[in-house]
Amino acid sequence: MKAVLAVFTALICSNEARIGTFWHVTDFHLDVNYTTEGDTASMCWKNKSPARNNRNGRPGVYGDYLCDAPIQLVLSAVDAMRKIHSNPDFIMWTGDDTAHVEDKYFSTATVVEIVKTLTDTLNGTFPNIPFLPVLGNHDYYPKNQLPPGKSSLQGQVAELWKGWLDRLDADKAFKSFNSSGRYVADIKGTKVSVMALNTLIWYKSNNSTALNKTSDDPDHQFAWADEQLTALAKNGRKVYLMGHIPPGNFERYQQKTEGFHWYQERYNQRFIKLIQDHYEVIEAQFFAHHHTDSFRLFFKDDRRDGKAQAISYQLLAPGVTPWKSTLSEETGANNPGIRLVSYDTETGKLTEVTTYYLDLRDANENEPEWKFEYNFTTYYGLKNISALSLFDLNNRMTNDRKLFDRYYVANTVKYEDASACTPSCQKLHRCSIAEVDYTRFRACNATSKLVPWSLFLFLIVGSQCLRSLL
Ligand SMILES: *[C@@H]1O[C@H](CO)[C@@H](O)[C@H](O)[C@H]1NC(C)=O
Ligand SMILES: *[C@@H]1O[C@H](CO)[C@@H](O)[C@H](O)[C@H]1NC(C)=O
Ligand SMILES: *[C@@H]1O[C@H](CO)[C@@H](O)[C@H](O)[C@H]1NC(C)=O
Ligand SMILES: *[C@@H]1O[C@H](CO)[C@@H](O)[C@H](O)[C@H]1NC(C)=O
Ligand SMILES: *[C@@H]1O[C@H](CO)[C@@H](O)[C@H](O)[C@H]1NC(C)=O
Ligand SMILES: *[C@@H]1O[C@H](CO)[C@@H](O)[C@H](O)[C@H]1NC(C)=O
Ligand SMILES: *[C@@H]1O[C@H](CO)[C@@H](O)[C@H](O)[C@H]1NC(C)=O
Ligand SMILES: *[C@@H]1O[C@H](CO)[C@@H](O)[C@H](O)[C@H]1NC(C)=O
Ligand SMILES: CC(=O)N[C@H]1CO[C@H](CO)[C@@H](O)[C@@H]1O
Ligand SMILES: [Zn+2]
Ligand SMILES: [Zn+2]
């Protein structure tokens, strides 16, 4: 009788499965010194030193492709989120709040002030929505140098975000973020838990770990993640990993044959291992930092047997800033983008990923109108959103240039068309998507398209040799 009753209550009291939604917004890079009176060649500042001597053009009210985001662009993006969907289950905000200008213009206080401006804007627009924030590499002074563990800046931001963090999980999330920049939180009324990682301590530009050869697991974050994921799996949760800097290679940098990556290699390898150990509980991953729209795949093992079994995927969300990266010419600029995700609250599976964007040229000439850009499933012809279907998509893009071109246009949020992307550019995207491991990436990009031909030649020559022998 007791058992029957238990089953009965479980049936009645279980959360009803529904399709929920959340926003993923990132990389605002608010520039408080942006002015329409400024110089587009000098970050749209009026008096930036060193000033460039040629004046390129007049910055628009909503931004310029050579500059970071003016407050008008930030307000417009947040207002668009409200107008498009004002009642999501939660909002992921993955950092990079300040402009791409030298450290000399900043201090801990000015960085915290800019984080506060964005926090107030978001909270003012969505006062009743849970937020899951993390810091980006630009949200520290000096930039990129956030130390593992506690810091004054992180503590001040924890105070700023206390309302959000406490709402997620009594004071556990607050304490965790305050002391490590990371936390785990359950999304109420769903089976989903979010693990927010501090990826900044794994960055190759972060001297506090990069210069320390013995630092194999800074702040024990891998050990912590391993432990948490084991417990979450035991509790039947479905996990979304989120963070600012992604592992693997950047898909828009062609200058070096070894590619361009962000994580120190030892942490890149541990990240991949973490996913391989826990892929069953990790439903999806949400990262940022590139400002471009792409995705990454993870596989079961090192694939020495030649079989590729895709087990996890990571979505890289476009940024709000349109800033043309100075990393290399081909890196380019992007239109501002924001992303709405639809998911099943019981399984955690994503049912749709919808990206909205602002055509910046048009916004400056007319009115800022945030438009629907694309839905993942229909745009790419996917049956579902999973590691398998994205693996299949990446394979299809290799042989179907039209399909690849669709991806390439989305990559810069409709800023660039695909005509400038040569076959080696296309290969770089394919290898960046499929090979998060640095060694495997290099091997992938080094593989010539001529391989089937050389094999063919080899067979012909080989058979000729055989014939001459006979
Ligand atoms: C803004 O510009 C002023 C004047 O050049 C400078 O002192 C200040 O550091 C800049 N602030 C930021 C955050 O860029
Ligand atoms: C939060 O971090 C600050 C700065 O590191 C520290 O002084 C404070 O004790 C911490 N608070 C809690 C509740 O952990
Ligand atoms: C957001 O606003 C609410 C209501 O004004 C306030 O209680 C909460 O602390 C704020 N949260 C943050 C993170 O600013
Ligand atoms: C980081 O270390 C490098 C190499 O020692 C040094 O050149 C650079 O100035 C350091 N950067 C910071 C921000 O400490
Ligand atoms: C280097 O990292 C190790 C392990 O995290 C740590 O114990 C040690 O204090 C670090 N050394 C320095 C100089 O920061
Ligand atoms: C990829 O390989 C091509 C040669 O096929 C080379 O020109 C390019 O620099 C490489 N790119 C990266 C990022 O490794
Ligand atoms: C995109 O997907 C969303 C969520 O499923 C749906 O509501 C919307 O109608 C779709 N839009 C288009 C143009 O297909
Ligand atoms: C999702 O799609 C892939 C191929 O696109 C397929 O192999 C897989 O079985 C599908 N999964 C589900 C749960 O339908
Ligand atoms: C050792 C190392 O990677 N140092 C880098 C730390 O970050 C600064 C910029 O923030 C780089 O200039 C250093 O090369
Ligand atoms: Zn950024
Ligand atoms: Zn970044």
C-alpha cells in the first residue's frame, strides 16, 4: 500500500515537463568613452592617446564595427531581450563587460563600476528573473590576471550580484562565487542545474597560473567540477556547463599553422577529460569570448580506432559588441547578437536555439530594430539538437559548400558573407569545431584535401608495380 501511494504521489507531484526558455547574453564590452564625436580609428574616443592620425569616419549612435559598445547599444540589446521575451526561466550572462582599451584607463574601481552599470541595467529590466553571471577576462584589473581563489575585485562583484546569487541558492552560490568565481545552482522547477566555471584561471595570458609550472589544477577547480558532476548525476540532474573562455581553437585566426587557442594546454586536456568522464550528465555547454557564433564537439576517447563518437557539444554565443578584433585581419567584426534557448525542463535537452541580431549599419541610419536571425533546427536542417546531430552537421558542411556558407554567415551574425572564406578557411572552421584537442587540431588542419587523390595515385602506381613484377 505504502509503495503504491509513493508511486502515486511521485506521479502527481512530479514537475510537469514543459518547454522552458532562457537568454544567453554576453560580451557587452561597454565603452563609457564612446562618443559620436569620436574617431573610429581610436575606439570612437574623442581624445585617446596614442591617437591615430587618420580620421576614419563618424561613429554611429548605436556603435561602429571598429569600436566597442556605446551605452545606447547596451540599452537597445537589453530592451530587445525584454520585448522579444520578457519572462524566461533564467538568464545566462557570460561576461566581458569593459572595453578593449589599455589597462592605463582602468582601475579595480572603474571595472567594478562598469560591471555595476550593466548589472543595474539587466536587473532593472528583468527584476524577477534569476541571473547566472560569470566574469570575463576583461572584467579584471589588470586585464586577464584574475588570480585563483579570492580577490578584492571578485569580492566586490560578489556583493553586487548578491541578490542574484542568493536567489539561486541561499548563500551557497554567493560564498562559492565570492571565494572562487564559480558555483553550481539548480534551476527551480526543472531537472536542470547550471555549473558556472571560472575559466579565467585557465587562460594562457593569466600570469598567476601561466608562470607557475606546478599549478596543475588551480583552485582545485577540476577536482571540484568532478566531484560536483558526480553528485549531480547521482541526483538525476541534467547539467549545463557555462563559462566565458572556451577550450579549443579560435575558428577565425589563420596566421599560424598551430592555430590560436586560449587555455593553457594542460588545462585544455583536463577540460576534455572532464567532459569524457561526465558527458552523460552534461546536457549542453554554453561559452562565449569569441564574439562569433560557432559550436564545438567532444568525443568519447582519443579515437585511435578511427571511430568518432560525439558525446557532448558546446554552443559559442555571439557577443553584443561589434568590435573588429585586432588579433588578425581575418578575425573581423560582427553584428550584435543575443540568443534565446528553448529546452525541455525534464530532460534538459535543447529544443531550439534562436539568435536575434541588430544590423548595425541599418540601426545607425534608421532605427535600431533587433530582428530574428535564425533557428538552429530549421536553418541547418537538424532533427534535434545533440552532439550527434551537430557532428553530422559538421560532416555535411565539409562536402556541402552551400550549407557551410549558411554557417559562415551566422558566424559573424550576418556581418560577412562567405565569399572571402577560401577552402583552407573552411577547413579551419571544420577542424576548430571537431578538434578541441590542440594536437588533433593541428593534425586535422594539416590534412590535405588531396589525400583521396594521392591514395588513388598510390593505388595506380602500386598496381603498375605489381603488374611489372608479375
Ligand atoms: C575615459 O576617458 C578618460 C579621459 O581620457 C580617461 O581618464 C578614463 O580612464 C577613461 N575611462 C575608461 C573606463 O576607459
Ligand atoms: C568574500 O571575499 C572577500 C574578499 O576576498 C572576503 O574578505 C570576505 O570575507 C568573503 N566573504 C565571504 C562571506 O566569504
Ligand atoms: C535587483 O533588484 C531587486 C529589486 O530592486 C533587488 O532586490 C536585487 O537585490 C537586485 N539584484 C541585483 C543583483 O542587483
Ligand atoms: C606577465 O608575464 C610576462 C612574462 O613574464 C610579462 O612580460 C608581463 O608583463 C606580465 N603581465 C602582467 C599583466 O603581469
Ligand atoms: C603554484 O601553484 C601551486 C599549486 O596550485 C601552488 O601551491 C603554489 O603556491 C603556486 N606558486 C606560486 C608562486 O604562486
Ligand atoms: C591551416 O593549414 C593551412 C595550410 O593548409 C595554413 O595556411 C593555415 O595557417 C593553418 N591554420 C591554422 C589555424 O592552423
Ligand atoms: C523559432 O523557434 C521558436 C522556438 O521553437 C519558435 O517559437 C519560432 O516560431 C521559430 N521561428 C521561426 C521563424 O521558425
Ligand atoms: C538526433 O539526430 C541524430 C542525427 O541527426 C540521430 O542520430 C539521433 O538518433 C537523434 N536523437 C534523438 C533522441 O532523436
Ligand atoms: C606568460 C604569459 O603568458 N604572459 C602573458 C600574460 O598576459 C599578458 C597580457 O595580459 C601578456 O602580455 C603576457 O605575454
Ligand atoms: Zn569579449
Ligand atoms: Zn573574453
